[in-house]
Amino acid sequence: MESTSKKVIYAALAGNALIAVTKFIAAFITGSSAMLSEGIHSVVDTGNELLLLYGLHRARKPADENFPFGYGKEVYFWSFVVAIFIFAIGAGVSLYEGFRHLAHPRPLEHVYANYIVLVMAMLFEGFSWRVALKEFSRQKGRRGYLEAIHRAKNPSVFVVLFEDSAALLGLGVAFLGILLGQITGKTWFDGAASIIIGLLLAGTALWLAYEIKGLLVGESALPEVVNCIRRQAQACPDKIEHVNEVLTMHMGPDFILVNLSVDFNNRLTADEIETIIHQLDAEIKKACPEVKKVFIEAESRQK
């Protein structure tokens, strides 16, 4: 999963870096506020991809005395930082530039350079978006896109998908703003486009923050994983009379912590219970590879 996530991030990183340079050149030549906002947007996206790669790198650190369950949640933390960057820098600067342009309008120059850059940016961004969408579609299975985003445990792919989707929409808005400004001669269209791009980025950032918050706090495993764990525990009714609770938490995209409460048969000896616990631990990890730690409690059946 990590290798595919990196492929998506590298594609977005290369695309955004190239796009940012061309957008800034066009903004300098033409004086377009919307193009400058788009250039800042691409710089923020490039920095965000670097943060996601750093998060994946940190998440690989092995568990130690201070972090006995590893560093898997670093992915969630740095994804949340990405959402903050999009909101604070991307949206903030775009809104500022838009309002500044409305207050002090400046006629566009060499406007066709903007169109060339925007079309090139759409091609680069479209390629990155397609890579992210293809990988996310593979991961989501039969779920709808909104449900898959809400249930996703690896945020790096859908963060890139969100970024690229917002970028494509922003490019469309910038193109329309510049075009309307050229046709009507009203320069405020360019500033208005920058404001819309800022609002679009703010909305994207807030949605990302909302989706990542649950992972950062500690979401349970998917229902099918919980059911799989329960089935493994119920497979020996002569040894385990009842499964009380199956508590799970994602400590990272590929690290599930399980706390299992079961009611053992009263006729079993302590040695037999130890053997069953060892076997059940191995069977759960084999059936659910994402499960890395299993704690089994012996409790009487809960009424």
C-alpha cells in the first residue's frame, strides 16, 4: 500500500512543481491575480506532497520504548498539517490577492500567455489526478466515493485526490475569470476568480481536516475486519462460549490494535487457556494481516 501511495504522491509532486514555475512566469508577464493565486496554490501543493512523503517515511520507524505501538499515526498527523497549509497559505493568500486586486485593479497584459499556461497546467494536473483517482478507485472496492473517503484508513491517496480535484476546479475558475475579463474589459473578474479559488481551497482544507481528524483521534477498523476477528474467536464454541467485545483502533494505515474480550469455557485449565490465546492470536493475524497487536481478556459473558 505504501509503494502505491508514494507513486501517487510522486506523480503529484512532479506535476505541481512544473506547474508552479509556469504559473509564476505567466503571472509576472500578465499581472493576473488569479494566475498568481494559482501559482501559490501549486507551490502549496508541492510542499504538501513533500510533507506526505515525510509522513510516510516517519511512519516506517519501528516501535520503541516511548512509542510501543510504533509511529504509524505520523501519516495522519502530517496529512492534517497538509490540510492546515491548504487553508492558511493556499486559501489565505488567494483571498488576499483577490481582494487586493478588486481594490486596486490592474489591466492584464499578454493575456494569451495565461491561456497557454492554464492549458498546460490542466494537462499536468489531469495526469496527476488520473493516477490518484485510479489508485483510489482500486482501494475503494464496491463502496461509493464519499463512503470510501469517509472509511479510508490511508489518507495520503485521498489527500492528493482532493488537492488535484481542487486544482483542476481552480484552473477552470482562473481560465473563466481571465476570459471574462478579456471579453468584457472588466478587470474585477480576475480578482473575483482569485477569491473563488481561495474559497474553494478553504472548503477543500476543511473537508480534509474533518476526514483526517477521526484517524488522528483513533478510528476503529472497518466493519468487515471487526467481523473477521469475531468469526475467528467464535470458531471454537467448545473453548470460547461467548465473544463479548471486539475493540479495534488504527495505529496507522496498516496497523490495527485489537482488544478482545471473551468468555472461556469454565472447564478449561489455565494452561489450556494460554494455548488457546496463543492460537487465536496467530489465527486473527493470519486472517487479518493489518492486525499487528492482539490483547485477549478473559471475562464472563456480559448481560
